[in-house]
Amino acid sequence: MKQGLKPENNTVDIGDAEIQYLSYPGGGPPLVLLHATGFLPWLWHPIARALAGEFTILAPYFCDHREAAPEDGGLRWQQLAEDLRLFCQRLQLEAPLMVGHSMGGTVATLAVAADPGLASGLVLIEPIFLPSEFYCLQIDVEQHPLASKSIRRRNHWADADEARAYLRGKALFADWDDEILDLYVRHGMVGAEAGGLELSCHPRREAALFMGGGHLDPWPLLERVSCPVLVVEGEKSGNRGHIDLEKAASMFPRGRFMQVAGAGHLIPMERPRETARIIEAFYRALTAAAV
């Protein structure tokens, strides 16, 4: 039954924007899954499928619900944090468990720091907490190490087979779970006007998201997050050289740190089954502590 489980595609109006999201109805407490920069909710599907029934799962899409030019500073992550708050409010989600990967982890942190009652707990997988000095820099797209690459990202393939072969040959995708790579090709790409496939999150939109992450230093806000927090790091993540997640975990009042052996930055894509177990174990500890 679970293997054939499919989510519902929905949209919620948050006032000045509409957010698309996937939902997996269930009888359990709400669980909100927040994706990384340039990716999409469908990449949570194997994880959501494993947890379906235990939770009511919602996964919003933060890419194209607002217009923002990368040259003008991009789509600020504090705006996404407010959008997340409104998303929960409009859907009447009472203190959901939130799981955020990369950008999604930072957005969840900013949202809960601004509204401490917004979540019952946070699982932050490789969140982007850059050194504080980064947030003082005034840089343009060409100077940004990630936006400058994403805006030039290849954005056309003849068909799904060509796209899959191309992606599998790139270091970023080399260790992805096969099902998740297939989901990315199937749902992360759309038909191009001239034929073939292109990315559903256009490279300019992805660059705008990367640029938007540099406007607010999250470090002074960590102490405002009062709910339990689990910070998850990949042992082989390239971010370890400039992001100290063990320090970040220690700055949350109820923070805890764990490391996934052998994993890189993209833990949910590389280790979906292990990710689901981490979320489930965190939730069980959360509920046991509340008894």
C-alpha cells in the first residue's frame, strides 16, 4: 500500500502569493518538509511515504511563488520564513514538526526564531549557517560562489534518458538514491517550448534563492528557538570546512547534534531511508519527553 502511495497536489493562498505543496493525508500530527535551494517537494517522497500514516505530511514548494531578480538581492530567506509562517497559519497547522534541508533548515530556523510557538520541534539537515562575516558582505551574482554557478546551470535535455545520464555523471548527483534521481527528472523538469526538457526551477530563480540567503545572519537568532532541535551533518559534506554545525547545535537552548557517517550535504537524496529513521526517532524522543 505504502509503495504505491501518491501525494495530493495543492495550493494555498497566503495573501499576496500562492504556495504549491504536496500533502499526504494521515491521522497523525502535522509534519512539514522543507526542501533545499533549487530542488522540490517531490524529492521528499520516499521519506514521506515511509512516514505516512504516522504523520499528516505537507511539503511546500519555495521556488516560483514570488518574483525576485538575483541582481536585486534575490528572494530573501526572511521572506520565505514569513511565507512558511503564513503557510502554517492558513492551513491551521498547530505546532507541526518541521524538517528542513539546507535552505529549508535555515528558513525553518528563521521562522521559529520569529515565532517560537510555530513548531514543536526542528530537524535541521545541513542547514546553511554561514560565518557571520559573510552576511556583512555586499556581493553581486558573479561574486557569489553558488549563485554564479546556478545561473549558468545547463537547462535543456533532449529527453529524460539524456537528463538522467547527464545528472548521474555530475558529482552533485553521483550518490543519489536511484528513485530520488528518477523523481527529480520526472517532477523537477518540464517540457521546453522548443521541445525536450528544462528545469522547473529555472536557473535564474535558483540564483535568486541563493542570493536571498545572504541578508540576515542567523547566528544571533538561534537562542530564540525554544523547541527541541536536532542538527544533522553529513560526515563528508563539503560545507564542513566553513559551517560549524556542532557549534550551531550547542547554541540552540535545546539543541542536539548528530553526524551521518559517509554522507555528503544532500543527505535526504543520498540516504532517504536513514533520513526517515532519524525523523521518526526524533519524534519518538520528543513525545516521550512530553509524557
